[in-house]
Amino acid sequence: MKRVLSVFLAIVTVLCVLTVFAGAAYANGSYTVNTRSGVNVRSGPGTNYSIVGASTNGTSFSVSYTSGSWGYTSSIQTTSGRKAGWVCLNYCRFNGSGAESYRDTYNDVFASVRGYGYQLSQARKTEANTFTKGTFVYVWGFLHDKNDNLYKTYGSGTCNMKLSIYRPNGSCAFSYTYENCDCNWIGQELDEAGTWKIQSEISGALYGNNTASIYVTNPAPSRVDPTGISLNYSSITLSKGSSKQLSATVYPSNASNRSVSWSSKDSSVASVSGGSVYGRKPGVTTVTAKTSNGKTASCTVYVKGITISPYSAAYINVGDTYYLSTSSYGVSSSRKWTSSNSSVLSVNSYGTITAKKAGTATITVKTSDGYSDSITYTVHGTTLNKSVSFSSNSYVTVKLNMNCGAGYVKIFTYDLYGWKTDAKIHVTLRDTNGRWIWEGDTTSGSRLKLGSDHSAYRIYVRPASYPNTIQGQSDSFINNGKCSTWMAQCTSGAYII
């Protein structure tokens, strides 16, 4: 019965590149040198040993014991006299019974994950020289001729097979000798990483051994996916312009990938980078941390403060008046407006600013609980073109002051004598590329609002109906009172270009 070192494990089929370890086995007896160039006689069984002599082709000698493909002779004729030493039998002819078939005997050894319950041909399908630590392997040895026929006898004698496996430190992990054997195996768990040695030694009617290496590697760490994530805060409160660091903990602690990505639901309120949350404007948002496999944890972010709208600097001309609105969160509703230079730009208690002269001034709003915001304006002293006359076959372009909201313009009509009329007119608004925006009828002198969704407008005017004359429209005025020109006059927030 086959014997193994430990309890058999489940057989696992592993497909590997076949690696054959072969060594010829030679019998003791009479040999003749069978190569034209002759052979060297050496002091040991290998070419790394020193040469003690050289024997010519046809020299006969007797071998008393072998080591692999080398045979020891106590006396062989050399060119320098009779010597004792080792001869490579691969270059010699065996003179015993059935010599040719026995000389071509091979002693093979290999490792496989197949052993108990498998035949040799099945085990060789999973032959390998590299295994993972913890694998239970089987060391196979078998004797065969050049045609792969198994046999265990030589003449009237039989062969014994000793199978061994050695740990990386050289100690023998397990060894067993099978008598009258041509094929068998031993089993061993590879319980440490490194280079192991496996060996098959033949004794009895034939002698020889074959050794091979197998390589044992540590198993790759198994992948551990994150099962959850938590943050050190469930909610935080920031002032506009301040920051706070969030830290994330990924579970379990041995997760293979512990990386975390951060995002903000509204980055205009609060942005996040590497867990550092920065308050940008008053409001509420949510910051989320996400693991590599999609597990999330969130923190509610409250940003307290007040912001002046528009926040960026506006283009203001002397005489302009605008109302500044604010947005706030978590602060007192009581607030105070101030100007750094009231002679340039004044502001009242409601946030209405008035441009008085050219220069720069900073407008600040501050709540009673200490939150504030500021915006700096430049007042331009150059008088902007506020009005222009034009004919009905042309248009006038009106540009809004930057970031000051809507602009306002009045369209007046004049008759042939230059008198201002209150006639009905038809106004068409287009953008600067000529695309239609709006059109409709109105009365001369009425104020039109130009929305801030466009930075500039083209204004086209024509009579609302014919005749279009001064108020009264009597028959005597039909010819002389007909409207001749138009005038656009910007009242606030806009100017003519």
C-alpha cells in the first residue's frame, strides 16, 4: 500500500507546463569504451572533477558501482597506465545480458497535485515545478525504457525505489523506499516557501538517482472589499471663508483598497478636497465620502454668513443708483451698510448705493452677530452717452452696466418740426447678432425694461399705425405732423454704444 506523510487532501486539478526530470540508470558489470575520441577518467562522478587519465576507444573495464550516468572502476587502462576512477557510461557499451535495453533505462521524478486514485499518465497531466504554499503534492518516481515502458527487473534481479522530499533548509521532510518497484509516489504538504528538492534513488539490480527542484511561493493575499465607511462628523457648521477637515474610516481595517473619493452636492456653497471642506457662500449642502466599491458616508455642511449680490465689481457711472441685495444663512437679520468713501459712493440703510463722483469705494454689510461681506466698486466720471436720435430705417444699440441688473430706456418720437409727440410706436428688441428677443406696441416716452439676461440690445422703432402724429391727430396735421425721428434715452443701468 502507498504511504504518505499526512492525511490526504482533496485532489485539485491544476494545469501546468510539463517539466520532465530524467536520468539514465546503469547496472554494475563489464563496459567497453564506445566513442572514437575515447573518454576521460575522472576523480569523481562528474565533469567538475579532475582528470586522472584518458582511455581510448575499445578499452574494456569493470564497474563496481554507479552514480547517475557515471561508473566507478578500480582498474582501467589509460594512456598513462592503469588507473582507478570514474567513467561517463553514456559513451560506453554495456557487455551484460540484454545490454542495450537495460542501458537505456531512465529514472524519472516529478511533482504533481494528483496521487492517490490516479494513474501515472493522469498525474503527469498536472506535473509542475511551481506551487503555492499549503499545496499538498505527490512526488512520483518511475523506471522506464526509451519507449516509455515501465519495468522493474534486470536479469533475475529487481529494483528498489526510494522517494524523498527535502525542505528549503535541506532537511528531509519525508522519505520512503518501495521494494520491487517501477512506479510509485509519496505525499507531502508544502508548508513553507522556498526551493524544495525531490529525489528518486534506484537500488538493487540497477543503481542511480535523479534530483529535481520544485519552487514554493507564498499565496497572493485574498481581496477584501470594503463593507462600510464612516466620517468623524455627521454635520459641521462653517463660516464663509473657513474650512474644516473631515476624516473617513473604511471597514474592515484590512480592506484591500482603502481609497476614498470626496464630493459636494453644491460646491458653490462648500467645496471639498481630500476631506478638507471649505465654506464658499451661505447655505446648506452635503459632503459625501465614497469607497472604491461604492459604500458612502455623508456629512451635512452649514455655511453661515452673508453675501452681497452682485458679488463681483460693477461698472458704475456718476449719477447711477442701484439697490444691492444680499443672501444669508444662519445669521441675524439685523444688518448695517457702510461705505469706505461716501463722497464717491454712498449707501443708505437699505443697501441702495448712489454714485457721486469718480473714484473707488468699498461697500460693506455687517450683521449684528458679526458676519459681513464687502464689494468694491469703481465709479467712472466720464459721462456715458445716454441718449441718441435715429431714423426709422436704422437701430440703436444699448449696453447694460455690468452686474447691475436690468437697464431702463425711454423712446421718444419727434415730428417734422422737432416737436416731441406722444404717438404710438412699435418697438423690436434684438441681440447684438440680430436675433429676435421681443417686440410690441408702446407710447412715446414710456420706459422699457431691458432684462439682465442680455448684456446689450438692438432697439428698432417704427410707427405703430398710420397716421402717427401728435396728440389730436386732426386732418390738418396728417402731413405736417407725421413722425420723422426717434430718440432713445437711457434712464438708469444702461448707456448708448
